[in-house]
Amino acid sequence: MKYAVIDDVAIEEIVANRFLQSIEFEQGKTLLAVLQGQVRDAKVSASLKITRIDDGMFFTGATTSTTGRYLVIDEEQSGLISTQSPTDALFSFQKLLRFAKKVWQGLSLTHSERLISGSSKAVLFPHRYSQAPFRIVIEREPFAERLEKRGQSGRWLLVYKTGHEGGDASREQAGLTNFRKAFDGIPKLKKTLADSMHAAGLSDAEPNIDQMQVMQLESNTSFGTNSLYRRYEDWLPLLTEQQRKFVTFPITKPTRIEGAAGTGKTLALILKGLHSLRDAKTKNESCHIVFVTHSDSTKRTIEGVVAAIDSEGFVMADRRLALQSLKVCTLSELCADVLRQSISESEFIDRDAMESKELQLLYISEAVDRAMKEDFAGHSRFMTPESASFLEKEERWNIVTMLQHEISVIIKGRAAEDLDRYKKVPPLKYGLPIQSSADKGFVFTIFRFYHEHLNSAGQFDTDDVVLTTIGQLDTPIWRRRRARDGYDAVLIDETHLFNINELQLFHYFTRVEGPYPIAYSVDRSQAVGDKGWSTEDIANTLAGPRDGSEQSEIIRTVFRSSADIVNLAFAILSSGATLFTNFDNPMETAASGFTEVEERLCAEPIYYHVANEQELIDRAFERAEALQKELNCRRSDILIVSLNNNIVADLAEHARNRNKPTLLLTKRGDATAVGAAREASQLVLGHADFVGGLPRGSLQIPPGVVSQIPPPARQDKGLLV
């Protein structure tokens, strides 16, 4: 294919059809294949006609109008499709069609869409926040004299150049060879479409009715504007190809789904479990699945979603009485079932994993203060200068969070709380800067003080519970009982929030010993606790020592946030030069799943520069109040989010002092709290770590107004409204 022609009717259909927004949908992939010239005859929509004429491809409605407008992409000259990755090519194509609509309808343009003054050229920058932006150059008046004589002036646009380098708009001349072919091909196109209509026995009026019906149906099934609370049967047609593949693949070995925030990982995990249970029910076979979440708040949210999707009632079934059942629980609850005779309820530091780790941080902070006061002076003379300087000069909370990882994974997990063994364990590449035995000796002193604190409180932390559970499960008795008491599959949501000790536990709960039927979701950029290891470490831990094979599926299409919000969040969070040293960049392959109708509900992000932190906080509340009036929405539909704990605390203090109705998020995925904010008409405040995992359906947030921010890093200052 040397060129493509898209008329205004086809543009309306393509930008409004959700299934044409991403190559993860079969229709989107087929559309791209047509644009690439790999497919000659294809059906991507009920109301879209694709006609091949000589070297060109024409995208139209069922008929063409005498007043129709046309966008011509000279692929031979511009390389719009061939020079980009498949994801970027389709995204650029969609952005180009939206731009053409704006030009023809005289709508206002964004900063990435420019009409070059003093010329007939226009430039579109489809991808944001890049140092050398990719640009598409458009001629707005190709073949000007001939078109004007035929009454076609202003109805044609020509894409003739793309790339990362600029040019001189006043001197550039677009090649018109393929444009002439496109223009001269319209009469032949009209005849071909008319013949097709007559052969099908249709009148000219029928296609328009059909088109309106199809567009309305597809608009109503959009991810971005509807709730998660729909039945299993209603979800299946809406899944992307990658999601469907993950959902329907049998859980016979470790299976991973990964993607950026808002790509539907948790939903796919829920549907996968229900698919396996429904399949077992059809075959009248026994199947019991456990779905493990990281916190109680996330558990409650998922239980609500599952109850709506699960029309068969698996989540309500009693395993002792039913052939199929689904248990939703936290890891602490799963461990408590095994340890109920060894540890009482009061001895758990906290049954909620998130709360447990927050309390653990406070205990470690007190241990650090005591060790620095009582023992640092004596130890520092023998420690390496780098380690001593780090403990003296680094911000205290950074030291505490790194010590939490060191104590949990290294001292307890690998060294079994033994100093001699701890000295032999190699330090983590991205952990504390400890190099010598003296460095480790002082860290072990901090651990002893922390351990004393637990003993005096009569409590066990999460790692104590997990490691003890492993000890009770790694026995001949459990190996005999697991075939009866184990689960046919283990589903783990937000695996990145568990540390490596916790992940070592999961494969003990399956009925079989490898390959382990474990399915899990992961996004390393959201790992708020255990940052010293990679996605491969997660895979190796969950696959177990006997089986390194794993089924993996990466999903790219983001449904939760508009492309502008995603790009803005990424630009803010990736400002550090070494951000992606020990985990994957989630945005490398992310693509927007928003239709043109949904994008119209969005607004471009606005950056405000303020003089100091207090003004930052004042401006945040002013902007939130202005947004409520502009959007005519509830206060609870607005979130003020920061990546700095101190700023979050200052925001809450500011609200209390001025009696502003606000709710502070204290847990990740706490949809119940957000529901309470809605009832009390409160603004929502929170750290970015607590924003993840909240389903849009439970929040009812207008697209583009408030969006989840994937939190891969920390920013000293700044917040987002």
C-alpha cells in the first residue's frame, strides 16, 4: 500500500470505536495490518468499508457524499505507519484522525497540534514528553488550484512527512504523485461502493441507521465510562486479545500478567479464576481456588467486584460442601489458618499486611534512634566511611525503609537471625551501603533492638508469621495432606507488594508440587516495599525450585487514565536519572484505550509554579474547589495526591485547621473509605502509594479529572490535583 484515504464518515467511526484504539483488540490489530498493507480484504467494523483501488486503500462508510472530506496519508512519502512500532503507529493514526476532525470542524487545538502561520502546513506531535518528539507534517491545501476549481477546497488533507527533525514550512513542497492517484480514485470508489450496495440489496439510507446503532452500542461498552460491576458473560466480549488469552489459559503452571497501572490486571485475574471454576463446573470436577490480596481494604474491594461478576456464586460457596469454591483472603489470613494452634490473634502485629509493615517501620525507627544514640559512636570507628556517613547524613525515613528490607529479607529470610550467617550473605546491589563485617554488626544491633521491641509487645511481625508458616508446611505431614487441603490454583493480586519471604510461601498451598498452578499480576513500578529485586526474581520464587518455566502475558492498553494524565504522571515520576535501575519501565509499551468521545471529557494537565510549600498547599485546595465548580462534580470525585509523606501530613493539617471536609487515605485500595467520603461530601487526600488498586467503578471518577498515578519513585516536592 502506497497511500491510504480516510473520509470523514470513516474517521467518525474509527475514533469512536473502542475496539480500534489498541492493537490488543483483534479489530485494532486488523486495522493496523490493513494500514501496513499486510491484509487486502478485512472487516474491522460493521459500518466501516475498506476498499482497495490500485496502490491505495480507501476507508469510508457504506457510501460517499458529494460534500465528503478526505484525509490522505502518503505512506510511501511519509512512512507514518512503517517507521514506528505497531503500538505507536496505531496511536499516531488515531491522533491524526482526531486532528483532522478538529481542523474541519474549526475546533480549538492543543499545544501538540499546530497550524503553521504564513503557510498551508500543520504539524502534529502525537507522543508527549519526549526530548526529540515525533512529528507528523500535514499539507492543508494540496493541489490547491485544481481543488478550488472543482469546489473541493478545504476538504482534503495530505500527510506527506514524519520524523523527529524539523523543517522549513515556507519552503517545503509536498510530493503530489500519490495524492493525485487518491483524488482521481474517488469516482472509481463511488462506483465500487454503489455496486456493492446494489449487490447486497440495500438502499442508500440503511447504512446510516446501522452506523448510528453500532456507534451507540460501542460507546456504551467503553471501559472508561462504565463500572467494573458487570457479569462474567458481559466482560468477555470487552477483553483485549492479551487479556482473553490470559483469562482462558488453563492454570496448570505459573502464569504472569504484567502491565502499567490501569491496564486491567486485577480484573483479568478475577476473570481467570472464575473461568477455571466455570469450566470445572461444566465438567462436574472439583476445583477450589484461593485469591490472595495484600491488604484487608483491597480484599473488601475485590470481594465486591467478584460478587457482581460471579453469577454462579463460587465466592459464597463452602469448600467443605461444594465441588467448586473461590476464597478471597489476605496472606495473613491464609497463614492464620495453618498457625491457628500456634499463634493467637493478639500476637499478630497486624493481620493487614500494609498496616503490619507500616507499624514495623515505626518499630524499626525507634530501634534506629536507640542504636544511633547508644552504640553508633563505638561502632563507627570500625565501620566503612560510606556506611557511617550514610547513617549520619541520609534522611532518617529513607534509612528506616531500607532497614526494613534488610531485616525482613536478609537477616530473617536468608540469615535466619544469625549474625555469623548474616556476615556471609552478599549485600544487595540496591540495598544499604554496607560492605564490611563491622557495617553488618551495627545493622544487626539495630535488628536486636527491633526484636526486643517485638518481644516486649508480645507480637510477631509478618516475616515471623510467614517464615514460621513455611516451617510448618515444609513437613512430611503437610506434603501428605496438601492433595486434600491444598488449592487447585493460587491467584495473587499485586505481587509486587509482597517481599521475597512472603512469595516463598505461596507454592506450599497448591495441591501439586510443580509445576505450580499459580497466576499472579505484577507491576514493579508500584512496588512500595521491596525494591531490591526484579520481576525475574519474582518469577523464580513463585515458579519454585523445580520448574523455571512460566506463561507470561503483557498488557499495554491503559483504560483508567487519559493519555495526557499517564504521560504527565510518567514525566513527573521518572525525573530521577536512575529511576529504572532495578525495575522495568512500565510506560515503554503502554498505549491509550480512550476513544475520541472519552477524550473530549478530558482536559490537558496544567502545571502551576509556586513560591514555596505553603503556597503549594493553599493552591491545591483552591484548585480543587475550582474544579468542583467547573466540572459540577462531588467533592469526593477530586483527589489531591502527593509523593511526599510530609506534604500529605501538611495537607491534612491544613484541612483540619480550616475545617475543610477531607478524607485521608491510609490504606491502598480502600474503596470503602472513598465511599464514606462520597456520603460525607469530602475531598480525598492521599499518598500515591495508597491510590493504586482503586477500581474506577467504585469511585465513579470522570475520565481525566482524577487518575491513578503509578508510584515508581519519590519526589521531594509537588502534588497533583
